[in-house]
Amino acid sequence: ELWLGEMDEEAATVWLDEHGFEDAEGSYSALSDLRGTRTLQTLQTQGRQRLNKFMPVLLEALTHVEGPSQTLARVLQLVEAILRRTAYMVLLLENPGARTQLVRLCSESPWIASQLAETPLLLDELLNAESLYSPPAKTELQDDLRQQMLRIPYEDLEEQMETLRHFKKAHILRVAASEIRETLPLMKVSDYLTWIAEVVLDHVVDVAFANLVSRHGYPRRKDGSACDTDFAVVGYGKLGGIELGYTSDLDLVFIHNADPEQSTDGDKPIDNAVFYTRLGQRIVHILNTQTPSGQLYEVDMRLRPSGSSGLLVSTLSAFEKYQRKDAWTWEHQALARARGVAGCRETLEAFEKLRADILCQQRDQGKLKEEVVSMREKMRTALGTPQIEGKVPEVFHIKHDYGGIIDIEFMVQYLMLACCSEHPELTQWSDNIRQMEELGRVEVLPVEDTEKLRETFITLRSTIHRRALQNLNSQVAGDAFPEERDYIQSMWNRVMLG
């Protein structure tokens, strides 16, 4: 009676109130608005019958979660999205387990609710609670993507792009569900999100390379032999540091190790340099383009040599020359968090060897410290909360403000650049956590400090992750995390200003 509008408004709001709806009037209004939509008015008989069966069952399910009014508002986004695809309602009617997972996840995360509304096909993931809360490891991800792509020819780029987007969304939903259920700790959440990106990137390189080879043949090495891609995707920032979040973009650099003087061996040959530039452009296109299923990943290529004005794809030798002669200190800081993530194994190994070599250069520690501190001040001024003397700011930006995450990152990067020449084993890691652990192990910092820094870093990053699932930014109350911030600032003063 409530859904069909057969109760008067007063009786309906009383019912909603008695069943725990914290905003009974708002919920009644939302249901009335849905009943009045043009789409619902023009539904065919079968669709209307399915909806009329589904909505009372949904309302009953909502009485079992916290904040049913708020959850109803989130779930109605999905209901509106599937009004003309009522087979999804049948799925939820016939699978009480999936219905339970739907209302529970939407109750706990507006971000998940919006993902389901954007891509209702993800409802299939709710059918198996066991797999929903157990995301697969990297080898299983690779197998899953391989299986999905077997039926799609490489030349059908549109279908490849759509399938990749669904693959990414489905697996990220499983990670988010596991984080909410607390079956995955923060470090594992970032591992899984990073593995998803790596598996996607590997496939995108294969598709883009195969597409170009079919037109122009294989690029060639100096001895005339065909290249086995000889191409590497290097991840910087959160991807390089194995710290991806749910909405992170990808900081990428492209490198190839073919002979720039040679050309491809096909019927329509082009210079190797042109081939690899087009390969880079095609990879960015596949990742960046908005399709009906959205964007795969937003890509940032500004960390390549010479930034936005530089070549999209560098040869390994040109990259080395730039790093040795022209790179700024902040670019070497960025290199501390870089690692090869996709492409040809030999080219990736050559990059890793070069990265270690650059990080192990001898540096003037006083000058290095000055430059790192200067860059940190510029970032804080540009991105942090303005500081007014004698007044506590209303907000604390977890990343950018004094005592935030970037203070820890800059300290670690400074110590990496200052100490790798003496302790080359520091170069084996690209993530902050293991770099901190290694700095303690080789006694650059006392172990108790590296352990406390590590725990503080995890606390702050966990907060950012949880807030992302609530569609919230990285700004919290101005008096949040007082102990953590004091400790980070005391470490900054000791390491960077002492």
C-alpha cells in the first residue's frame, strides 16, 4: 500500500517512522517522486509489475540497515537507472542474498551506490557473497581478463575498451566491499587496486601494439631483428608506490629500447620513433577516452622528461641522458617512487637498473636538503590550508598541510636520495612503507622512528581511503590527529631542518 500510494501521506510517514526511517517525510517524498516520473508512467505492463513486486521487498530490506532513509536515497539512483531494464529487478527479487548485499553496501558507502547506479551490470557481482568479499590475486586477475578477452578480436577496439572498463569496475567493487567488511587491511587494498591497474595496462599495451603491427609491421632493433615490443610503461606516484586509491589517476612515463634510426618491417613501414609515439598515443586513448561505461583511468604524462613539452615516448638512452644531466631534484624525488609496471621484461629490467644507478649518485646533502625543503614549501603554499598566525585552521588537509602525508613522503625521498649511494639496497623498493622499514634496517633512522612513522602514515592513508568510500575529500576538522601531526612535524624539524 505504501509503494502503490494507497496509504495517505500521514499513515505512510508513520509506518516509515515506526520502521526506523530517520527521515520518514523525505523518504515518502522520494518514493512519490519516483512514482511520478515519466519513465515509470510509460513502463510496459510487465516492467510495472516487476517494479511493484520489487519496491515493497526493497523497503522491507531497508529496515534492517542503519540509516534506511539515507540508504533509500542512494538505492533509488540504481532503481531509476534500471527502470527500463527490469530484468535486474527480477535478479534482486530471486536472490535475497544479492538484495541483502545491495542494501548493506549502499548503506555503508555512497561511492559504491553511485558505481552500481552507473553500471547496473555490476549487480552480478552481488550474487556470490563469498567471491564479493574475496578479491582475486594478480595471477587470477590476469587469468580472468584473458578469459574475457578471448572472444574479442584485438581490432574490435570499442568492445575491448568496454570490456576493460567493466573488468576494472567489477574488481574494484570487490576490493571496496572487502575494505568495508574489513576483510582487507589498507596495505592489501592498495596492493589489489594496483594489481588491477597493472593487469589492465599490460593488456592495453598488447592491444595497442598488435593494432599498430597489423598496419606497419614490427619495429626493428639495430641488428635488424624484430622487436618484442621493447617498450616499458613506468608508473610514478601512487601507481609506482603501490598506493592506488579508488579514484587515483595514473602517472605514467613511456620508454622504448628500439633503434630510433630503424623503421618497421611491414608493407607500410614507418620510422620506429613514429611507431612508438603512435603506440603511446593509442595507449593514452584507450585509457582516457570516455565510453558509455566511463573512463578506464585518467592518465597524467607530465612526469616524462621535459614535462608536457617533451616527447610522449623516450628512448631508454634519451631518458638516461635527461636524468643524468637535466633532471631537477624533484624529478629524482619522483624517481624514488617509480617502477616498471607493464610491457617488455627486458626493457623494464633496463629501466630498473638505470633507476637504481640514478638514485645511488653521490649528492651534496646540504644542497639536496635545501632544494627538497624549498619544493615542499612551494607545494604547501599552493595546495595546503592557509595558515593565520595565532589561529587554528578550520580544516586539516591530510595530504598537504603541516604534519600531513606529504611531509612524510618528502622526508623519505630526501633520505633515499641522500643515502642510496651508501646503502644501494634502499633502491629495491618504490613504496613508502618498505622504504621506511629499510631506512630503519640500515640505521639511517632509529627503528622506533621508522616504525612510528609507518604507523602514522598508515593511519592517515586509511582515513583518506575511508573518506573516499563516503564521497568525501581529504580535508578533516582542523583539530584532527593532533598527536600524529605533532610527531610528523617534530620528525620534519629533526630530519629536514636540523
